[in-house]
Amino acid sequence: MKGLPLLILTIFLFSCQTLPLINAPVSPAEEKALTCPSPFLKEKYRLVHAIETRVAGKTQSTIIGVTLADPYTRFISCAIMTAEGMVMFEADSDHGAIKVNRALPPLDSADFAKNMIEDIKLIFFAPGGKIQKKGILSDGATACRYHEENGDWIDVITNKLEGTTIKRYSSFGTLKRQIKFNKTSGNIYQSIELQANETFNYSLLMTLIEAQPVESESLQKE
Amino acid sequence: MQARCKLYTFVCIITCIFLVLGLLNYAGANDFEQLRKDSANIKTIQAHFVQKKSMKILSRPLISEGRFYYAAPDSLRWEYFKPIRSIVIAYKNNTKRYITSGGKMVEDKTGGAQAMKIVLNEVAGWMSGKYDQNPSFAATINEEANTRITLTPTEKSMTGMIEKIEILLSKKSATVKSVKIIESANNFTQINFDNVEINKAINPSIFQDAQ
């Protein structure tokens, strides 16, 4: 019995992971020169992507995703449809409130809508939390770490050779999402890879079909 | 989801078969009986199509293009070239869907083949000209300036998925003007066919090879 607390403590310690170490710039001049990567939308945009879903590295299906996103108001409207044009899911997120307009099974769970909106925010919007650290990772990449209101950590990382990556960690340091922008030049949203670490891990490969800026007035009307 | 996707795919196919059949002699027909007679002569159909998807979130329709093949009694190929390539092939009671991955066509692993088979049986009924005898849809014809055929789902499984399908036939030219698959007021798909070829030989590999 005496060993039980120790066992629990051991399990707890092993279940907690540590966030990658970000080394602070060595001089104030270096710190000043260090710019946080920002692969996020700078204006309101409508994007259409072909989305390939993969489980255990094998392609399962391909769908079309439409995203309408305003980085200023953080308003999101999104839809998922099949290649044949059938809309499986349609929802809006305004000031944190999610309104599902259409959801066919199995995309009709509250969790699906919430997770999808969170993933869209992670890809297209700058983190809402405060910046906690900025510096250099052990591989030389520039990284900025944000602390979200819900306790999650978001690292935005850029590497000259590998491009930009966003990583979302739980408050315990467990990696939950990894977003990789595969294009280092041109439209950064041309090819995006999302790796989700859930009960069943999956990945999404998003290939841009079309993108267009949206006029402020028309977005309001929509 | 996949079963419903496949069902929707085949609703598209059913609709397209219906409209292509309508190309033959529909101008003179005043009821479904004429269509039934016309369909008996169909051995093959092939056509190019353009699909326009309209919904509130899109400022302009999303355009898809593809090609459709049919060979009596039950071989089908419904292929999209863009914006993403996908193929549904039905051949000898075996139905598969293929999607592109890494430049190759791979089989859609998410299932739904059983649902596709069920719907394929319905397609066979339509191919026999029994448009108004399919219990899954209530069919009506309205003779106006053009002829409008409306198909309304009758089964609960389609509730919330498809509101209705409208097929508009031109009386003058005996051609299909439009086909609309309406999911809701702001959400519909329009498919237009061109280069329709009836009873032209189709290489059997079209129904066997996804490449």
C-alpha cells in the first residue's frame, strides 16, 4: 500500500510532457531583431480546400472544405462537402458562439463542431492568448509561445528550410495539434498538413482550390 | 456519412440518367409512359458535365467538371476531373469509389459500398423507365413553357439531405435545360450536360479501371 502514492506520482510524472525549450535571445539587440512568425490571415478571406483525410498514414477519403474567416472579428463560417457537392456540415462561429446550420451524421456531434472551429482558428488566426516566450529552438528555428485562456500552449515556429509550423499543447504539455504549412513561398495556404493527436490519431492534407479576399460589407451581409 | 455520400452520388447519377434519357424523344411525351418506351432502346450513354455548387458561404458557385458513362444494364462510371478527381464505378454488381492520393487513384476506404448497391438497384429501375415507380421518390411532371419534372424524396433517410430534384426539359429543342439537386433554400447543385452520345461503343475497361 505504501508504494501506491509513489506509483501514482510516477504515472502522473510520465503522463506530463515538457514543452520544447525555447532559448531566449542572448542580447537585447537579438531580442529586438527577433520577429514572431505570423502565417495568419491579415484580412478577411474565403478559402476552398480539397481535404484528404488520413488514418495511420493511409488515405481514407477526400472532401471539400470552405472557410470564410475574418481575423479582426474572429468570425468564422465553414462548410464541408463531398466531391459530389453534398454539404455534410455547415456552421458559424461568432464571438465564441457556435451555430451549426447543418450537420449530417456522423458530423453532428457538438465536439466535432467545436474541434473543427478550433482547428480553423489555429490555422488562420493569430493566437488569442498572451505571448509568454520568444526565442530559438535547439534546431535553430525561431519560435514564439502563447498561453491560451484555457491553459493550452501554442508555439508558432519558423524554419528557413522547413517553413512554418504551429503546435498546440495541452496545459500538461501534451502535443494535441500540429499544423505544417508546406509552402515556403507563394500562398502559404496552398498546402497545409494538420496532424491531430486524439484517441485515434488522424491527419488532414489540405490543398488550396481557390482563395479570395472578402469585402467587409459583403461579409457582414453574409 | 459515407453511406449518405454514396447515396447522394447515386442520386446525382440517377438524375443524370433521367435527364439524358429525356433527351431522346421527350419533346413529344406527355407522361412517364413515353419515357418508359424510349428507355428500352438505350444501350450506352456518355456525356461531359459541368456541376455548379451554390451555397450561402460561397460568393460564386464552385465549379466541378467530369464525365459520365453508362452501359446497359447496370454499368456506370461517374468521374470528376476537377477541382478534385474522384470516380464512382459500378460494374457487375460491384460498386467502388476512388479518390486521388499522391497522384494515384486509391479506393475510398470509408465503406458505404452496401448502400451504393442498394441504390444501384434503384438505378436499374430507372433505367427501365420506371421513373414514377420508384418508392424512394415521388415524381411529378408539370407542362409549362418548359417541362419540369420534380422528384421529391419519400423516405425518412433522405430527410434533411435532399429537399427535391428539379429537371427542366426544353419542349422546343428536346434537350435538358437544367437539373437542380436542392438541399435547402440556399444550398443547391446544378448539373449541365453537353456532348451527349447515345449508343456509342464504350470500352469495357472504362467500368473496370479507375486510372
